[in-house]
Amino acid sequence: MSEPTACARASSRPDLSYCDRCDLLVGLDGFHVLEVTEQPGRVQVVVESAPEPMGCLACGVLVGSHGRRDIVLIDVPCFGRPVRLVWRKRIWRCAETECTGKAFAEQHADLARPRALLTTRAAWWAVGQLRREHASVAGIARQLGTTWRTVWRAVKPLLDAMAADEARFSDVTSLGVDEHIWHHVSTKPETEGGRGPKELTGMVDLSRDQHGRVRTRLLDLVPGRRARPTPTG
């Protein structure tokens, strides 16, 4: 056999190649897999970005490495198990004495926003589960191996931005309205430790696409379930 079937060993050393098969499976553009281990109840994946020259954000002079910082993130589930992604974030330090920049870290919003607990794709995966799979926040938290509040803090800004986008109402020709029980715990405001309204009314786009398939797209959720006129114009 002229071609090897074994996977090349993933390594952070620049003189050795990364494992293309591992990178393909994890699917994070611009990042390479260093290690995959099984932890109690979850899978842990260690990744890093490839080495490349970096200029100081303040003065533009090429900077040297100042080590790394491991950032642990909650990623999308893999093969039915929660995943923890360890990002070996690069730290650089400017050696110019007159520069005010000093040390700074690499940032990749496509992987995770600053101070985020979930990866960007995990947050959008959770939004997709809520919108298309009728999942609950508690159910998503179980799949991710985290808490209800951690999931909600990650998805709420995304849902708020989507709710503010009026373009989602374009081309809606058929509207469905349905009651939804959001949770079964405290109805106190979130600022007081509760989870807000218990009953919500959902508005769903039931228009058909060019192939005749129903979109079934959640447009909005409004508090309460009392009967009242729904605006259509």
C-alpha cells in the first residue's frame, strides 16, 4: 500500500504538520487540533492558530511571543457528548520602550467573542435548536453540559438582534400563532433572579418557498397567551 491510512500526529511544533483529518472533523477555519482527550462525561479538544508574524496593535512593529493562555470554551456537542474546547490563545508583547501597547492577545470573533463562555458556533447552534427544533433552554444546557443561565446569556444578545431586524417579516404570506410554555419555574423578572413570563405566544412564518415547502420559521415571541388581534399590515 503506497498511501498510509493512519492519521498524522497533531503537533504544535512548526516543523511538524498538523493533522488535516482532525482539523476537518473539528471544523474550525484557521485553527488546528493539538489534542483530543476523553474527560469524565465530555470530550476535550485543544486547538491553536498557526504561527504567523504579528505586528503591535499600537506601533506596528513586529512583536515577539509572550506565551499562551488557555481559554476553556463550551463547544457544540460531538457524537452525543458535551465538548470543551481549549483555545491556546497566543499572547504577544511589544519590546519597544516608547510603545504604549505592551502585551496583547489574539482575538477571533469567529471562534469566540471576548469573555464568552460558549464558542460562536455553539451559541448559534443553540439559537437553531430553539428556533427550528422546538428545544428548551434547559434541554440545550443538558446537551452542552452547562447551566441554563450560561446558555441564556450567550443566546439572548443574538435573539435580541434578530428580533430587531425587521427584514425577517419580508415575504411572509401565511402566519401561524401558537401558545408556548417557556419554563415552569419563577416568573419574577430576570433582574430579580427569575426567568420572566411563563407563557408566550409564538408567531411562525408558514409561507411556502419556491419548491412548495413550508418554511416553519419562528418570527417572534410575545409575553402572555391572551387572545388579541394580531397585526398583519
